[in-house]
Amino acid sequence: MFGNFLYFIVALLITTTYQPGEDANFRPMESALLFFGLIVVFTGLTRTVFQRIERRLATDSFARLDHQFNSALTRQSVLAVVVFAVDIYGLNLSAFLTQVALFRIFPTLQALLFVGLFVGYLAVVWACAYDLHRELYRTDISRKAYVRSNIALSVPVLLPWFLLSVVADLIHALPFAAPGRLLDSTTGQALYFLFFLLLVAVAGPAMIQKFWRCKPLEAGNHRSRIEALCRKADMQYAEILYWPIFGGRMITAGVMGLVKHFRYLLVTRALLRMLAPEEIDAVIAHEIGHVKRRHLLFYLFFFTGYLLLSFATFDLIVYTLLYSRPLYGLISGLGLNQATVTSVIFSLVMIALFLLYFRFIFGFFMRNFERQADCFVYSLFNSAAPLISTLQMIAQTSGQPPEKPNWHHFSISQRIDYLKRCEADKSWIVRQDRKIRKSIGVYLAGILLVGAIGYHLNFGETGRRLNAHFMENIILGELEKTPDNPALYSMLGDLHFAAKKYRETIQAYTAALRLNPEDAQVLNNLAWLYATCEDPALRDPDRALALSQAAVRLDPTAHVLDTLAESYFATGRLEEAVAAAARALALTRSNRSYYEDQLRKFREVLQKKSRGSV
């Protein structure tokens, strides 16, 4: 079940992080043939895989067949992700949709279209697996219901992204630009995301239970016992609902919702039909344990931690991979588009971080939270024997080997063994609570450290130096191949200027002007350095004036006129500095305060000189 969540999120990351190039990799007809050809091959291969296992039903043991079925299900689901990635990265299907105005205005619609394509791939897997699933586990659910249940169970994981993206699209589509500019800022994005994350975490369960078509549990003995148990545990909720997952034939229950007005207890009909009353009580106590131990809140916290981790480490990983000279040389040598390769690496890094984080960190806490919820039964009852018998029945009826663990649950055998330890010695309950507290403390310390690293990488001097270092390596590598490229020298000069390596800046800009004497931007930048350099030994006001005059002749814009004014000021020609600054202020439409301050500075010095103060 949780594996499907991961597949959906990976597909979403592939869709939303990839930025296509302007041109498709293939012509429309070629892309269409390859696209439909992939679908046919994928469908045929998936059907063959499950049919091959189905032919062994009469000869192999159940345990072996169960292992083969679940392995095939995992392999084909991963293959669905791979085929989907080929559609996005290889066939570049999104390039054909960028010309559609509706998709440009509402990018979420395009992403939703591709997510729907991925749902189709997984639906093929589930449809092909159905016959084997029915024969192996002796279920009477229909193929349609089996596929629909898998989709319905997994799709709600996309709800936060969908709401977040739709509202963002609407904000950017407004006729006035201020809200969009705020949303595009780093602060605006962080505040918007946190607001929506909290909103969806609080109110999302109400939408999810509607999507699942849950119905309230009718009045009667079952509801009365559950209500009494919730009162005993002092747990408030909005409703007790039937959970129609896989037709309600699974023995399972669940709880969702951070606050009582949007908190729902979920039970299946099979659970109520097949378990004794005290066993139902034990299962509900387990779900109450998730609430009382604040596991749902911690899950939200851990998800936010992933975002912080990806924010902190992403730049360093991408720079290391993408901006290393060997890799950059390989990209250039193969004739690959740099922007496309950057986007692909961006996507792959995000996916790798996601999988590692959720598999090992999130999975660790999920397993131990489940164990802690098992132990919570002792807070309401003297014994966990009913929960133990329930776990044994689940193992018998599900057909799954009791020793089989997964990344988010201990195996049923491990859960039973731990409960039996607690039956004999209640100190094991305290040990589990202590283990979780220590683990959360370590996690919190680690996430704070990662946050500090992320701040320095993204906003601090360390990040700027790393970026400059990587970019300098790329430029130097390209200059070895094209030493007569003035644009590369200009870029190198900009990097050195930002790093305050002024002698290297002068060398790079001078080389650029030797190759292209009429580059207004380089003329302007070098003039500004000569006029204002922090190192007095490198200042050359006369050279600055000559360069800035040449730049103004080529590009008489506000920032170039500002450099001319500064150059006049450096040479003592104050009246001309005031005139140039006034022209710059008249031309500018943004950052007027800076140009006003410049003009004020020149006028004040001119007035002092006129009074004989200077």
C-alpha cells in the first residue's frame, strides 16, 4: 500500500521538476509511434510476467508464489516509473504541450495530465495482476474494483500538491502582478507552502474520506463499543466510518486527522465481521495510540524535514554532479543540451533524496510508531492478547507469510514477539517509548545541523564560493576549447568581480574587450571597477571615464549612465557627474531610490565645493 504512495510521488517529482527544452527530441509522428509502442511493449511484458507465475499455481508452494507475485508487482510498478520517465525525459512529451495557451496559464493541468498517464501505467499493472491475485489469495473482488481500490487508496497522496499548484496558478493568472511576485520570492514561497501544508494536514482528511466514499458506521453494538473506548481514552473525533478499501474485505482499520473536527476512525466490514468484540477493541486501541502518541503530527514534521533536507543538500549535489569539468566536457562532447541535462539531473537528485529519506528515515519511524501504537493497548487494557490473536488472524487470512517485513512495518511475527515480551515484562513498553524519544532527539539535532548547512549553502558565503568555484571550472574548461570566445571571458570577469578578485577581474575583462571592443556591458563593468575599486592601487579614474563614455555611446541606459556619473565624480568633474546622474534617474523605472541617492550625493559634494568647503 505505502509502496504505491512512493510510486505516485516519484512520478509527480519527475513531472514537476523536469524543465523541457524548447524543441522536442523527435518529430510529432515519431514521438507518437514511440509512445504507443512503449505502451504496447509494457502491457505485453506485464501480462506475460503475471501469466508465467499463474501457470505455476498448481506446482509451487504458496509461500513461493506469494513471494513471486509481490516481487513481480514491485518490478512492474518500478518499470512503470521507468517507462513514464522515458516519456518525459526521452520523448520530451511536455514540449508538445508548451504551445497550448491553457497549459502555459495553468501548468498544473499539464502536470495532472501526465500524472494521469502514470496512473494508466499502474492500472495496466494491477489489471494484469488481477487474475493471479484472485486465484492466489482466493478473493472475490472484481477486476474493476481491484484496480479502482488501488488507485483510490494512492491518489490522495497527491492532494496537497494539487491544491497548492492550482491556487498558485490562479494567483499567477491574476491581472495584477504583485501577488505573483510575492509568491515567486523565497519568503513568499516558504510562507505559502507552510500555510497550505498546515491547511491540508488539518482539513485534508475530510476531503479524503469523501474521495474514498466512506460511510458512517451505523448505530449498534460495534459503534457503541468504539465510542465507549474513545471516551475511555479521551480521544475526540469527527466520525467513525466504514473504510471501503478493496471492497471492505481486508481486516484493517485506520485513523486520520490532526484535530478533532477533522479526525476520522476508519474500520472495514471484514474487521467488524471476523473479529471478536475484544479484538476489535484492541485494534481500535492501536489506532487511538497513533493519536495519543502524536504520530500524525510527527509525520507532518518529518515531511517538512525532508523538504529542509532537500533544500539544504540539493545545490551541493547538483553542483558537484553537473558542474564538474569531466561531466561538463562529456555533455558538451555528446552534443547534449545543457539545460535539458541540468533538468534531468535536478529531477534525479530530488527523486534519489526522496527515496533514501522515506525508505530509511521515515520508514524507521513508521515501523517504531506502529510498535508504539501496539504497546498503547496496555494503556487501556491489562493484556494485549486480543491484539496478538488479531495479528495471527490477519496473517492467516491475508495469505502473507507472518515473517515478511516491509519498509514501513515490522513483520507480524516481530510485532507478536514484542507484544509477548511486554506481556511478560512491561518494561519493554518503556524501552520502546525511550527509543522513540531518543531517535526523535537525534533526528531533530540532525535536521537543525542540515538546516544550518543549507542556509550557508544557499544564502551564505560558502554557497557563493562553491557556486563560483564550479562555474569557474566550467568556463576555464570551455576556454581551453574556444580561447577566442569573448563571452566566456566576460562571464569569468563577472565571477571574479563578485568574489572581489579584482586583479583577475581586470585581466578577464581586458581579454574580453580585446576580442570584442564594443561590448557595452564589459566596458561598463570594467569602468565601474576602475572608478570605485576597494583597492586604491587599482583605481584609475581616467581609464574609468574613457570606458564609461564608450559604454554610454553603445548603450545609454540608466545603469550605464550611473557608471558614467561615478566616473565623472572620480575625476572631479562634479557638474558633469550631476548631469549624468540626472539623466540616469530620468530613465529608470525601478530602484529609483538608489539613483536618487546617487544624484543627492553628487549634488551635495558640488554644493560644498561651490561654497569653498571642498
